[in-house]
Amino acid sequence: MDIHKGRGNANKLMTRLLYNGNKVLDLQLASFEGGSLRNAIPREADAVVAVAAVQKAAFLSFIADFSELIRAEFQTVEPGLNITAAEVEQPSGVLDKTEFRRILNTLYAVPNGVFRMSPDIHDLVEASTNLAKVTIKDGDFITLSLQRSNVESTKEDVAIAVGAAFESMGAKVVTSGDYPGWKPDPSSEILSLMRSLYKLSFSEQPHVNACHAGLECGILGAHLPGIDMISFGPTIHGAHSPDERVQVSSVQKFWPYLLKVLEEIPTR
């Protein structure tokens, strides 16, 4: 849900670090592990690289300079961003230099973040993609990404763009776990009913908006075409992250409101 905020994607930042580091130093990549779930912007990424002993000081200096640069770029949206380097045991093997470069070019080029803004609803992301997980280890290169859109055609478009980048390097691309889009309907009857009941119950106007998130309504709508739906509930912060939490007071407010809505929905 934070894709529009320009948050740092740890996999893209690690790719940028390796790409620029490899331009000035002879880096050799042993492994790369970043991200966890495909529906979460990756917060951490680790890479094991080998450099010649005579380049150790230059490598550490590069890391310090790169860290300062990235922290300055992301100081507003990622004030806790941190990049560190530590010495580890010598890896048993490293990637072929040509493969290393091919993978870096692909990861750098693959789309990530907002793909298209909605032309119909102000400030709403229509389509996005997230480079959620990268694993390079023991000769395998695996990535996971998630494409979202409330319009099926643009979701397909961004999925093709992501897949084409990896196909160009010879990787096998598999698409699965389709999550149908759900286009907002400002004229929805249930929206009108719930808006009036909210004002009646709490003596204030509700905050109604469309959000860029994968909602179960998309799945239901795919099986029940034309059904009138709405998504609402208590206030949740930090969704799909280790910081996810619910505001207890909003749960107390939400429950009697739900019961009132159920009482007022006409039988059809």
C-alpha cells in the first residue's frame, strides 16, 4: 500500500550498490538474498562479495560514500535507512563475471514501483510492480515480484514488462497467483448507504477513498460479476510489514457500525 510513497526497495538498492561498485572495483558476487513476501516492499537485503585484499580499503570507502549518498536521497521517506559492510569467511565460490553482469543489468532495468497513475481518480495508483524477493545462491537465480492494478489490461501490461526483462537474459518466467483488479465505483449503492449511516452514527463525514492494494473484493467480483461491494474496517497501520498493527479504538467503533449496516441492507 506504500508503493506510491517512493520507499526504498532493498533489492533495487543492493543492485545499485553492486552495479556501481563493480564499475570501480573488481567485485565478485557469491550470494544475494533480499526480501521475503512478494506482497511486501523488501526492507533488508544482504550480499556476499569478494574483493582483492589490496582493494579492501577502497571497497569500505565506496560503501561509506554510497551509504551517505543513498541516505541523503531517502532521508524523508526512509530516515532509518542503513548500509553496512562486515568481513565474513571467504565464500566457496562466486558467479561467473559475465553472468554477474547480466544479472545486475536485468535487476537494474526491471520496472519497480508505480507503473501508471489512474486517469479517472486523482492521486490513485492504477498499476504497480514490486521486486519483492531476490535469491542468488548455489548457482540459482530466483526472483519473486507482484503486479497490482485495478484494471486487468494494465496489470497484464506491467507483468509483461517485468517478464520481458528477465526473458531477455534467458531466465524462465512463470506467472501465477493472479489477483483480480477491482475498479472503484463512485455510484455504488452500498457506498451511498454506508456514507449516510456513518454520518448518522458518528455526526461526521466518513473518509471515502480508493487505495492501491490487493483486496478480496477483486476475487469475489471475478466470480460474481456486477455485484455491489465495499471494503471497510478498523484502522490498520504498516500493513504487510513487521510493524503491522491495528488501532483498538477503531475496532470498537467499527463493530456496531457493521451491525447497523447489516440491518439496513435491503433484501434482494
